[in-house]
Amino acid sequence: MKHRLGRTVAAIEIVSPGNKDSKRAFKEFVDKSLQFITSGVHLLVVDLFPPTKRDPHGVHRVIWDEFEDEDELFEFPEGKDRILASYNSGREKAAYVEPIAIGDAMRDMPLYLSDSYYVPVPLEAAYQTTWSMMQKEMQEYVKSGELPKPGEM
């Protein structure tokens, strides 16, 4: 992946409901994530939506199963079925996973810029800042889980 200013070294993917609502959309999301990692682009995945029939053990497990054939596979801890996952795409692939629950504060997650160097991404601080600046109407849509009808906003 080339950009006129240089090579892409890291990406952040925030999972949306649309990434999980069909087999095709989910496969495209997973394939894009795998392409990033296998091409040397470090990746941070933020999945704050519940598992679906396509990812009953979470998006991380679907992605990581392509790299690891372990007998001991990732399972959600009791009550924590959302995932923050940072992938180091270096020579020895590594995943740093933080399971969370609704209401948990998100911890800062590493975003690798090289095999051995990362910057912490302040997910909770970014979320709180965005929420505090969001229109009250949009906050209500987020709380209810129902998007506005076209022309309502």
C-alpha cells in the first residue's frame, strides 16, 4: 500500500454494524484486516458491537485464527464480549487483546508503527471528548440504537 507521501504503516478500524450485518460485509472486513496485517500494516481494531452468528467468539478470533493454529483459542471472559485488539504485523505476528463490557472504560491501546515501537491510542478520552461535543439529538439516537430517518437530522 503506497501513498504519495510514503508507505502506510498503521491503520485503525472501528467496526460498524454494517461490517457484521451480512456474510459478504463481514468477509470484506476480515479480508481487509488480514490484508493489512499480511502486508506489514499494523492494525488496531475496535469492536464495540456484540458478537453475531458470523463471529460468535468475536471478530478478533476470526482474524487471529488465520495466523494461529492453537489448541487454546481466544474465548471471551464472563460478561466481556466486546474487543479492542492491536495487531503487530512484524515478522512474528502478535495480537494484544483487551476484552471489555458495556460500561467499561476503554484503555489506551497500542498502535504499532514498527515491530518494536508503538504509540498509545487514548480510546476512552477520544470517546468522551466526542460524546461531550455531540448534539443531544444524536446522543439520543446512539442511546436508543435507532438511527434517524432520512431528513430527520
